[in-house]
Amino acid sequence: MRILVVEDEPKVAAALQQGLEAESYSVSVANNGEEGFFRASSEQFDLIILDIMLPRRSGIEILSTMRERGMKTPVLLLTAKDAVQDRVLGLDSGADDYLVKPFAFPELSARIRALLRRGSKEERPATLSFQDLHMDLIRRTVTRGTQPVELTSREFELLEYLLRHKGEVVSREMLARDVWKEVMRHTPLDNVIDVHMVRLRRKIDEGFPAKLIRTVRGVGFILKSEES
């Protein structure tokens, strides 16, 4: 399960990430409202933990815009405000649950489990496709046309990320953060990413007239057809 934590207090964000990862969640952290809104809008998460008081864009503003756009990702609001009107505002803006700081981590964990159980009742796609490229997320198989494509675990994750962002440019930074899970990297992963992408492109495109994986020079990669 993927969780996005939008929290500008470094110690709180680090504690949440450490605690949730210890419970086997995949956790991404955004340190301000603008980054949080961008990631919530451009990536798939199973749940968002959203602080209300954020720099650059408030949690209420993020939440309201998400709901206006039809995004149904469960949102758990965190805030130091405990007045009734603040809780009402958060819930009326589209929050699924509300927790006041300071809170006990076991309570947060229980609320997360409850929200994820509720969200798991909704149907989730078991396959991803683009043109004649098909990925089965349950069986973890990939085919191009009628030909099976054998991928390593990392190549499968890379291709899944590209398929979820088809038609969008994916930067190396995004891949390092979301596929390699390197949030605070000191050594760039650009060369490692490029090597894996060369291997993936060879397996997906070699022998087919239509090339699907393309490099956007100086930016990253994109999955798109020749027509587009």
C-alpha cells in the first residue's frame, strides 16, 4: 500500500515515515503544500496523510481541489487545531478522517487500517495497457503483441510506473524517488536508471516497428506512440 505524507515539520514527517514503513507501507513524503498537491495529482496512492497548516498551499486547499477534480483517494487530516469548527471544515472539504496533534501512533495506525479497508472495497485495475503492450499486475506478466516479455523485478516496476504515467514525461528524479525509493540520495542514480531503461527499452521495443519508450533529452522518459 502506498501512502503519501504531506507534512512540513521534518521530525513529524520522519517519525511518520519510519513508523509506517515499519508496518510495511510504502511511504512518500512531501514537505510543503505545493509538492504535496503535485504528487497527489500525478501519482497513485492508496491513502494521503495531510497536514492542514502547510507552506505554499494549505491542506484544506489541496483537499478541496482534489475533491473538485473527482479524486477519491482517502485523506486523513492531521492538525494542531482541535476546535469543532476546524474539524467540521476539514470533513466538509472532503476528508475521510481527522486526527488532532499530538496523537498516539497506534491510533493513527488503526485509523489508516480502517480507511484502507474501506478503500479496498473499490475495484482496482488488475491490468495496465498501452497500444499492444499489456501488463498483468496480478500474475506479474508482460506481453507485447502476442509475445511474452521477461522482465526483472526492477524492470517490471519501471514499466509499471511508465504505464501509470503514459503520455507524461517521467524524470529521473521521479524514478529515483518512487521506484528506487531514494528520497534523500547523496549520490545521483542517473546512470543506474539509464542502464535499466536501456535494458527495458530493448526488451519492449526491439523487433517491433512502433517504438513506445522514448527519451526526452535532458528531462527523462515517456511512454507514447509514434502518432502522438
